[in-house]
Amino acid sequence: MKKKVIWITGASSGIGKCLALKFAKEGWIVVASARRKELLEELNKENNAICSFPLDVTNVDDCKNTFNKILNKFEEIEISFFCTGMHDPSSEKKFNLEKIKEITEVNYFGTLNCINAVYNYYLKRESGQISIVSSVAGYRGLPAAGAYCASKSALSSFAESLYFEMKKKNVRVSLVSPGFIKTPMTDQNDFPMPMIKTPEFAANEIYNGLIKKNSFEIHFPKSFTFIMKILKILPNSIYFKLVGKGMSKMKY
Ligand SMILES: NC(=O)c1ccc[n+]([C@@H]2O[C@H](COP(=O)([O-])OP(=O)(O)OC[C@H]3O[C@@H](n4cnc5c(N)ncnc54)[C@H](OP(=O)(O)O)[C@@H]3O)[C@@H](O)[C@H]2O)c1
């Protein structure tokens, strides 16, 4: 039987890298994209079912051309998994317009550039899945994370809209909302991260969510995302009081 293909962006480290290894181990062909070519080549050495297609998601033409090359080589792409993201906690303590633009350019528009590249392909194919990695940080505005939260909030809303559009064409759209996962991104944080999990844990949860289940949102760890979901529906007055109190306890 022909092996199925998944395209993963943000595959050079953290969650995307672990997911690439997980899918390859499960017998898939994995097309791995990110800017750092050498890291993608190391992944290929670890498992030759992982193929390197370097890409900068902020470049709309690069996204289109890379996807066309992938399509030429593999013909059918079952899942497109958009995991690229950046966070810069040190820049979030004070309003910094340039950084906000940079983070939005990668997290939001970078993902939209990838969706743009695959959009017509999935409309025509009338099957398959587009999966978008957002965050529980997109549920509400968290302290000292405005640029990151806003970019993820925009992404989550966009994914919901895309869901309706793609459903008509039998294409599944899923949204991935992780809690804290230990990766180079969270290694920058200087505060205790509750219920933090390994990227291998994240990869297993995502694999099961993409392959074995059919819900729109794949969120984990449930013990943490449950709390974030409660914060999401709280009235503003209670939300601001609760989070403000938590912050002052942490002396943040
Ligand atoms: N870790 C967490 O706790 C957590 C929680 C919620 C959501 N998330 C989300 O999960 C995703 C993966 O994050 P992570 O924690 O695994 O972080 P990470 O290890 O820093 O991975 C980020 C990935 O994005 C790629 N990337 C960044 N800018 C890019 C660009 N312009 N073009 C192409 N690729 C680019 C990086 O590769 P190159 O530098 O090689 O390009 C890297 O592969 C992100 O969307 C993040 O927001 C993470």
C-alpha cells in the first residue's frame, strides 16, 4: 500500500520535530519544513522517511513554490500540519510595535501563507486535513504576552472560519491548542510553567487527535487546558481579578 504523506512546518525543533519523528515511526512519509536546513537534514539521518523541504513561512512565494515542489514529488498530501511559531517573552514586557509585527508576521501571516499554498489543492482534492497549531494563549489576553496571545487568538478564529468553508468540500480543519510544552520556545520563559509536558507527550496527543479522533480542537494536557477553558468563559471582572492576583503572588 502507498504510504500516506504529511507536510509539517516548524519541523526543525520542539513539537514539530517530535511529531515528524512520530509520524515517520508510524509508517508515514514526512515532509519537514523550517528555515534551518541542517536540522532538517539531521532529522532525515535519524529517519529517512523524513524529507527536508526548507522554507521561510514569511515569504508567500516560498510557501507556494515549496508546496508545488512537494506536490510534484509526492502527488498526494493527506495532512498539512502548520506548526511554525515564535515567541519573544523578553520583548513582551513593554509595548514594542516592531516585535508585535514580527510575531504576527510569523505566527499569523506565516500560517496564512501556508494555507494559501495548499488551499486550492484541498478544495480540488475534496479530502484530507489542514491542521493549524495555535495555543491556549489564544483564549484570552495573558499578562506580558500581548503579541503572542493576539497572534494565536487570530489564528484560532481564522481556523474556525476555515472549518466551515472546508467542511463543504469534505476537508477536515483541526486546531491544536497545547498548554506548556518543554521546547526551545518555552526555555526562554523566566516563570514557573504549570503542568509542563514533554514534546513527545505533545506529539502523541497530536498524532491521536489527527488520526484516531475527529474533533475540531486537539488540546492538551487536559488538566491544564480545562483551567484555561474556564478562564476563557469568565466575565472580565473576575478574569482580571483572578489573573492579577496570581501575577502578584508570582511577583511577576
Ligand atoms: N511550547 C509550548 O509550550 C507551546 C504551547 C502552545 C503552542 N505552541 C506552538 O507550537 C508551535 C511549535 O512551537 P515549539 O514550542 O515547538 O517551538 P520551537 O521549538 O521554537 O519551534 C518553532 C518552529 O518554528 C520554525 N519557524 C520559526 N520561524 C519560522 C519561519 N519564519 N519560517 C519557517 N519556520 C519557522 C522554527 O524553525 P526554524 O527556526 O528552523 O525556521 C521551529 O521549527 C508554535 O506554533 C507555538 O506557538 C507551543
